[in-house]
Amino acid sequence: MAGTNRSELELTEILRRILAERGRLSVPVSDVTDDADLYLAGMTSQSSAAVMLALEDTFEFEFPERMMRREVFESIAAMRGAVTELLGEVDAVSQP
């Protein structure tokens, strides 16, 4: 599922689906704004790892060590930025 031909809306929908499945939030993901702190919404370090693995499987990339920080998974907007960046790197490597 690699590729940057995704709109911000599509990425947000995918992120929200993964958060609903793996984030273990204490509130419905539909009640969380894109900039809200997911850790305040109930996400733990363990569930953020599950979210990260689901993102890697979905988008067919690996998060580099430099992105293994709480801030990257703190909000939907932050994750969307990281995913967009990594998809761009995947596309740059895969082009002839």
C-alpha cells in the first residue's frame, strides 16, 4: 500500500481506523480532534507500539529510530506528518 498518492483526508481516515482498532483510547476516536493528545485520550506506550506496527503493515514501511518518539504518535496530525514523510522516502527510493 506504499505510495504518496493519498489525500490528507484518506490518511486521516486510515489513521483513525487503526487508532480505533489498536489505540485502546478511553474515548471514541470520532471524538478526538486531529491535534488532540492521544495519550490524554487513553493511549499507552504499549498501544502506541501496536499502532506503529499496524501503520508499518498498512503502508509497507518501517519507522526509523529517529521517529521512535512519543511526539510522533502524540496526535493524529503528528502521525499523519510522519506517515507522509515516510511514504515520500519510500517513493524516492523506489523510483528509477
